[in-house]
Amino acid sequence: MAVDCAFGPATRDALEYAQRQEGTTVDGQYGEQGFKNLRWARYTQDGTRNDCASDSF
């Protein structure tokens, strides 16, 4: 998936997949429930991993 800073169909599909894997509501929306249940890795501009998202929404 190319990084284009848009929440397009590929991003929505990936989010829905993650929601199914975590057993949360599959709605393609990254709201408070998703934030609490899904841990998205953070990456720096050079592609190295920089921990995970914090617990604050």
C-alpha cells in the first residue's frame, strides 16, 4: 500500500480487517473504540518503527 496521506479504500479495508481480528465493531471507522482496542505501530519518516500509539485518544 502506498503512503498518500488519504484514508481511501485500501486503508478502510485494512482497518476493517484489523477490527475483525480484534473482535470489535467492523465499521471502517477509526474512533475511540478502535483506538483503545487496536495498537497501531508508529513509524518515522525513514521507515523505522517508533513504538506504538499511546493510550490517549
